[in-house]
Amino acid sequence: MLQFNAASFSVPEGSGTHGTRDILVTRTQGSKGAVSVTFGAGGGTAVPGVDYEIPSASVRFADGDTAPRLVTIDVLANDPLEANTMLNLTLSDPGGCATLGAQASAVLTILDDDRPPAPPPPSGLDPTFDSDGRATLERFGGDRSGMALQADGKIVMVGGTFTDFILARFNADGSIDQGFGIGGMVRTDMGSGLAQEEALAVAIQRDGKIVVAGPKARRRTASSCRRTARSSPSARAPCRRTRTSSSRAT
């Protein structure tokens, strides 16, 4: 009796130009005499010449021979992204004293290995940040500003021209950190009275303290000096102020 050794087989779509799948045909319940059977493939959703090469083979067993026979199917590679395809396999026309077993038909599934192109990376404003991808604080900021990111995702920002150093902090979602200073802002008088003070740079130390730097105008003089302030992470402790040795003329 001649038949397939399984009811179903599978094979990945060929890499490069093609791949192969071996199909096993067995002889059981006797070995007397020479026998043969015709192997065929067709039907299903697989397309000949596109998904596979049309196989046609006569499988032969000599007198006394019961060793399984392998029939090789060439599976073709193709570029289009598609669903898995199916190919019907059949055994027919037994020769000699052979008969067909119950498993005279089987299905080969060709697994598509093409992958869709990767989606483009997201771009534009993040709508989950504040309400429209932008966080603002009235009367604060400007093109002369600086930002720093804390380890917890909060954003510290300095900027604008005032009579004090101004520091603000936003939560990771873009909302104002109401627990920072007063209403999310800290004002530090660098000692110049009503003269202009401008915080331009900010950095976060390893201990979480916030360092702010920028120029301030000197009273009753045409010069300015640079000042540095340091705030605690909660901004509830007084700021430390230091004067650098550098100065610049205006």
C-alpha cells in the first residue's frame, strides 16, 4: 500500500530565488513485486510558476523495497506581501500490485515570509503633552531661554528678561508643576534691584539641585556681570547665589 506519511506539510517561502520541501511517500503492508505511483500537485491557492514549480514524478519501489521515497517540491520566492498559500498533493495510478492507502492526498502550506514595510516614525507635536503638544506659562519664556530634563521626566525651564531670575517647572505631561515654588515658578532676586536680570541656562546636578546662570545689569553703571543661582529640587529652600569672576562690558 502506497501513501503519504502525513496529511499536511508546510514550508517557508523560498529565500533568495527558491526553497525546497521534501514530501515522504511510504510503502507498507507488503514488499512483494515492483510497484509505482504517480505523484502530482496542483489546485489550491498556490499559483504554479509563481509560488512553486510544477512537480510530476513517478515514484517507484523495487521488489522487496520498502524504503520511503522523497519527492522534492521547489518553492519559489516572490516579493509581494500575501497570505499563506495552499497546494494540494495527490498520489494516483498505482502500478504493479500496489494499492493506495487512506492518505493518498495531502496539503502543502507555503508560508509567506515577506514582511510589511516598517511604519514611518511618528512626527509632529505630541498631542498627549499638555493639550496640543505645547506647554506655555504666561509672561515666561522667549527665544533667549534654556531647558533641562530631570531624572523623573519633569522639565525645568528658564528664560525671558525680568528684574529677577525666573525658573519654571513642568510635569512630564506638560502641565505646570504646582508643587514647585509658587504656581510652578521660582523668582530669585540677584541683587540688582530693578535692573535687568536674565536667566539663560539651566542644569540639573546629580543630587537633583538646579543650577541657573545668566547676566544681570549693575546699578548705575553700563556694565553687566554673570550670576549663578542654585535651587533645591523642591524649590522651597532659599536659592544660593554666587558671582563668577568673569564680566563683560556693554
